[in-house]
Amino acid sequence: MVGTIDTILLSWLITGDPLLGLSIGVAEVVTKMLLYYLHERVWFNLNLSKEGEILESRKRHIAKTLTWRLVGTLDTMTLAWIISGDPMAGLQIGLAEVITKMLLYYLHERVWYKSSYGLTKEREHGYE
């Protein structure tokens, strides 16, 4: 939700059109849910273990943050370009959100890491 608001505001500020900002933000909701799910599945299936124990660390969270931001930024740039019809608007919106979204994602990931919601007892310290 916070990421969507961030995209809407950045798109509005850069294009000067609140409806365009809203359109880009709404389109992102759909694409980002699918892309986020796929990103999580890829990371879950990576064999980043040491002696059979899944490595969960700040380094892993930073790596996930960077890869997700790459996927997310490319998605935002593409959507903004298609919706606005202006490749420069897509580029500007994508670049503007890189820092804000990386920070928001890292904080989101740390909160979820501290939670055992949805994990079985055997997997409370790893991802499912």
C-alpha cells in the first residue's frame, strides 16, 4: 500500500497529472503482486544454505532488496511509459522511486523476518 502511494505521488509530481499518477499506481498493484510472488519463489528456491540450514541474514535481505528493486523499477518504468506515452516520464518516475522503494522494501522485509506468520514450527527461522 505504501509503495503504491509512493508511485502515485511520484508519478503525479513528475507528470503534473494526478489522474496519470493514479493510473500508473493502480496498474502497478496488479503487476507488482504477480512479480513479488515470483520474486519470492525464486529466492525461496535458491540454495543459499550452509550445512543444510537456510541462511537468513541482513546480507540476504539486502540482496533481495536490490533484486526486487531492479524488477520493480523496470515494471514501473515500463508501465509509466506505456500509460503516459512518454519514455522520459517512465525513466524519470523509475529513477525517482529507486531510493524510496528500496528503503520501504528493506523495512518491509525486516518486519516480516521478525514475524513467524504463516510459517510452520519447523521453518520459523526460514522462509516457506
